[in-house]
Amino acid sequence: MTSEAGDFQVLDEATFASFARREPLIDKTTLRNLEAKHLLYKTSPETAVRLLATKLRTRKSFLRGGPSLHIFVVTLGCDHGCHYCQVSRRLHSGGRYDMSLETAAAAVDRLFDSPSPNLTVEFQGGEPLLAFPVIRHIVELIQARNVHEGRQIVFTITSTLHHLTDEILDFMRIHDFQVSTSLDGPRDLHDANRPLPGGGAHELTIEGIQRARQALGQGSVSALTTLTRRSLERPNEIVDEYVRLGFRSIFLRPLSPYGFAKKSERRLGYTVEDYLRFYRAALGYILEINRNGHLIEEAYAKILLSSILTPFPTTYVDLRSPVGSGFGTLVYNYDGGVYASDEGRMLKELGNDTLRVGSVTDAYQTLMRSPAMELLAASGLSETLPGCSDCAFVPYCGPDPAGSLSRHGDPVGHRAESEHCQRHTGLFEILFDHLANGDSATLEIFDNWVHGVPPVVKAAN
Amino acid sequence: MLYKVLSLADALSQDFPLSKVMVDLRSLDGVDLDALGSIGAGAILRVDGDLASPLPMLHSLTMPEVVASGDVIRVHPSGQVNVLYRRGANANTLFATERCNSRCLMCSQPPHEEDDSWRIGEMIDLLQLIDHDLPVLGITGGEPCLLGEGLVEVLRAAKRYLPNTVLHILTNGRLFSDRAFVRSFDQAAGQVVWAVPVYSDNAIDHDYVVQADGAFNETLNGLHNLAERGHRVEIRCVLHRQTVHRLRELADFAYWNLPFAEHVALMGLEPMGYARSNRDVLWIDQLEYADTLNQAAAYLWRRGIAVSIYNIPLCVLPDQARPFARKSISDWKNVFAPECQGCTLQDSCCGFFRSAGDGWRSRGIQPVGLRAIA
């Protein structure tokens, strides 16, 4: 059982059934647990409601300050030919798919229009390093303006790291870039997922990781996996590859359905059940590795557990209610279009511009009052959506209007057919199963993921 | 009458009103008392009374070592002397009132219902005589908030005379459930740490411990009202048979519902007052809850909330919990047991309350050897 604010209590079925029937609880410990978690009150509800309200306000405090994640799609150009990708264009398109400097300057203005004191500027593509001059231009504009703006700004980039030069690395070091790359597992798997003319993607990525680590520090380089059907048979090998390369974090996300070409979906795609079976096995293996003393976290679990085990707001914009699209994120596309999320611009590539909030030259107020934002505001609150409002996991979850739009043509959609819903309820079930039945070593690992590994306590005296 | 006892040198160099200064002449002969009088000194302190003095004179103390330079003393016309402030002590506390609106099972300072509002004026006088570099000054009772506007005045005086001193005020926080009352303390926000006991994660257990219906809800609303006005708060819990069974759950509750608390103090029982008469419902050997205590402390600490364990000897705590333990028993209250002979941890241990007889000591008391701290 969960409260509106995310407190939870695990009950056995008999107790739950009797509680749901509003029968008196015989076990005094259960009674006290439920009262302490604000799942039950005995006299006046005022105090419980006040504490719940404070917790809810805390949990939703990511809303203060408006969008803080700003994604700059500096080019659609890419040298990979990944089958599951529908967004990128081949190289040698003569810069036709690069962001112009005028567009870049207008996007930087919109970035600073956002009232958030903390801004994350993420560079994406295509392969963003193929448009490094645009990145440089944007970063320099931002840094110059931030001298008097005084925002906390973090730069991140999602790149294959195949096109690093000393000049680029120097630039990233000076501006404290966080680098995220894609690493799909062992060589054959990675290379099969990411065909390059002439091959060798895996080798180039590893070389890039090493160079980036050397220049920026180990902690500034992370990797994400793209899981294809081929990957699902090999959970342990994928994890082993991350351990071998010294990563302390691995993110086992399923393939985003938006980038798909329909014809390759059949070849590369898989069902939610397949993914969850894979995830359960991989998480089990990761926990085993941790129990054996090697610290590595699974980022998806860490994100969800942070919502479950703390009263604080999630930092993950893809699972927020109200929805992270638009309210937490804005995407500036290479062509000057502004989208509420990365999925929004992918939908556009599939011919659906519902989540286009406007153009970089529009005023911030115009963007935030656009029909797209109105649609998101009306459909972006899980707590009010059919199928979500009475879900036990709703305090930790968020809606998926982009997914519903692409699948059902409307932003609310139908939970029974929602990949997003099935995936997340499945993940919550796996994690709550560990929380309810896990041994103390597993719970300790979860605590390490959520709160960090504790340093040695020093005596105060 | 209150006096600041100062050596002649301090009296002349430090910024206290001379009329309130009692110059300590117990180890200084040949001082011109007329001159002292003419510069406005309030009184003198001498070993004996064999000398005529133009100034009021205190002499022939029964226990002369009890009064030292820097202290503030109250002198009754009868000749009785109380030390109200002690320079260099590990804790100095103002006693606000004997009245209280709770009747905690383990109260070490049982309340009396009598009008003692004269203490407000005395506290304000006393604040002017306390060393300006004192880091922390406690205020206790009874329930200090029962002074109402009087407490506001005391805090106003503290801000004026001791702007750099943190006031650590022990209160049950119940009266802060009134938002208007909380607002009257706005000017004190930041200087005061309100140390508020929460004995359980639920109303039944908490209200039983404090013997007052509705107290849990009042205290929680009070804590939130304080936090909303920018006040610093500390959560305290006294450990005994009625509180330790949900201590781990209390830590969970505090993290979720009171994450603004800057400190959580988990405190062993002081066997005084009601605690003695309620021994049968309160007593539990510290060994029996040491593991739970360790878990609760670690839980809070790793979530970024500072934790202290008070009044529990190091030898009964698991190794991991010992860094949280403080030398918490005031120096005039603490003693060690015969078993402590040869213990390597004695210097960092709180020891025992002088008031605690053998019947209040854990069966786990034992000297800790070098091996255990390695």
C-alpha cells in the first residue's frame, strides 16, 4: 500500500483484504505502522493531511523554477546506420541537418528565459560531435551570458565519442562536461547493434571512453545500453562488459519505441515481458556482483528506488507527474523547432507534430502557453489519469503522453496496451519484491545506490 | 541580587556593567577598596570578613571552590549563594519555569504548578552577565513556552546581549501548534535551536509517554510551523521500555516527515524525578536495545541527518554506534563505575549519572580493552 505522498507499507493478503473491508485491525503493530505511514488515521485527519501535504509538496518541488533540462539537437548527421534509429541522417548531407548559428543564439535566449536557477544543457544528435563548431558557439554564448545570470549550469553530451580530438577534449574539460555514450555490451553485440561502414564501432567507443576518462576524469564519463532483441539473451555478458571497463553504473533501458522504423521493429523489438525477464536476471546478477564486493549500480533501479525510499523529488525527467515533457524539459531541434521532449521531436520525424511547442524565435511565454503545453497540462498528471489514479505505484511514476500519442493518437492512451505502463509496473513489482523479501545485503546495496556509499564514521570526541 | 564574579583585571577590561560585578579579591591583597567603589564596582568577594569594606562584600564561602572568576551568582539576603552561570562548564542552562503542560513518565525534573514568572526578569538580568563568546546556552524547564510573551522577551534580550550564542531550548513544542504564537518568535529564528522530543512515530505511544492526549499532533504541527518560519529544530527521544520498541520506525518517520531537523539526539534515561517512581514501566537494559539504537542512528546518519547518542556508556554500544556517542552528562553530574577501572575508552565516555544507582546500570558494563578500538 502506498500513500499519496509515497510512504509505503507491505501487508500480507489477509490483512490487506480485511483493511480494505474496513475491519478493525487486530495486530497493534500493523495498526501503528499504517498510522505512521499516514495510510490510516484514528481521530482527526488534520495532522496526517498536513504531513502528507508537506511531503507531496516536497515530492513535486521539481515544478518550482520551470524546465531545467534543455536539449540542443545540434545536428541530425550521424555516421552510424543503426536499424532502430529513424531520426538521424547520413553524413555528407552538407550541413543541411546542422543547427544554424542564428537558431543556436535564439535557443540560448530561450534557455535563459526559463526561471530555473539550475540548468542542464544537453547536446544531442545525430552525432553531436559532428557539429562541434555549433556546440562551441552555444557554450560560449551561454558562458558569456551566465557571467551576470549566475545560474548553476551543467553541460552534458550524448555521443559515440568516435570523433574526439584533443581540441574537443580540452574544450570539454574547461567547461566541465559530463559525457554519456552508448555501450551495448561485448564487441559482437555492440557492433551488430551499431553498424558502421567498415565496422569497429565497439573498438572506437572504447577508445573514446578511455580518452574522455583521461581528459575529464573517470566520474565524468558514463554509458547507456541500448537493448535489442539480441541483447536480451545475454544479461550477464552485458553487465560483465561494464564491470570490465570499470563503470560504476549501468543503465538497462529498453529500446525507445519512437525511433523505430516499422520494418525493423519486428526484427529488433521485443515484448515488455521479454524485457522484464531480462531485467530481473540482469538485476539479480548485478546484486550478486555487489554482494561480492564490486560496487556497480543499475541506474534504472536507482532512479525508481530513490523515488520509493526517499521523500524527495526525482531528478529523472522521464518519470514525473506532472509530466517532465515541457514542464521539466525543452528540446531545441536543429531546424529551430522547440519540442516538449526528445520523444516529441522523434514523433515529429514520424509525421506527428503534436508536441512541437513552437519555434526558438517565439517568446518563452508563447512556448509555455502553446496548444502542445495545454495538451500536456491536461493529460500529464498521472494522479488524474484512468488506470493510473488508483495504481499503487502512482506516487513514483509519471505519464507518457508521447507514447500514447504515437500508439493511440491521443495523449492519455489506454493502460492495458501501454508499453510504458507495463514496463514500469513490472519494474516496480521487481523492486518491491526485493524490498519486501530481500535479505539485508540486498537492502544495503539499494541504500548505497540511493544514498551513496557511506564514508567511515569518525568519532566526535 | 545577581553578580558577575570577575578578577580585578577582567573587571577592568571586560565589557560588563561594573555595578553588577563582584570583584574576586580572594587571591589579591592591597587593593584600594575606596577606589573600586568610586569606579562603580558592585561588590567584592573575599576569603574572610575580617576587613571593613565600603562595598557590599561576600566572604567565608562554605565551599569556596564552587565560585570562580567569570561565574554569575545569585546572592540571597540570607547569605545563600547559587551559581547560575559557570564559565568553562561543558553546559550552561537557564531554568525558565517549573511549570509544564505534559507529565512525561520519565521526567527528571518534575513540574510544580506555581507562578514563577519572576524568572523572566532574572533570566534577562543573567543574560547581560554571561560571557559574550559563549557558543551555546541552554534553556530548560518545565516547559519554557508557558512563559508566553515572557519567553519572547528573554530571546530578545539574548539577541541583544549574546548575538553570537546559539540558544538550545528544550520544549515539547505543543504550544507551537498555534501559528500566531510561532510568529511571535520570528526574530529568534536562526539563533535558537528548538530541541523537541518525539517519542514515537504514532500518537498512541507518544501521548502515553508524555501522559497528554493530543500531544503528538500538537508537537508535529508545532515542528512544521517552526520549520515553515525558518527555525532550526532538533528532534530528541529518551530511550526506555516505552520508546525503544519502535525506535527504528521513529527514525523512518523523522526522515520522511521531519527531514528539516538538523540533529536527532537519542538519549539514555536520567534516573531522576518521575523516572525513579516509574522504573517498572521504563527500565530496560541498554544491551537489549543497543542494536536497534545502532540501526536507527545509522539509518539517519546515512540520510544526511546528524545523530548523537547521549547518556549511554560506550561499552554497551556496538562498535559502529560508538562514533555517535557524546560525552553528554554534565561534568557535575557524571561519575564512573568500579568496572570502568582500566577502560581505554573512559576519556571519551559519558559515564553515568551520579544519581543512577547500581539498579540503573546495564549488565553489559565492562572495561573496554585496546583491541576493541583497533
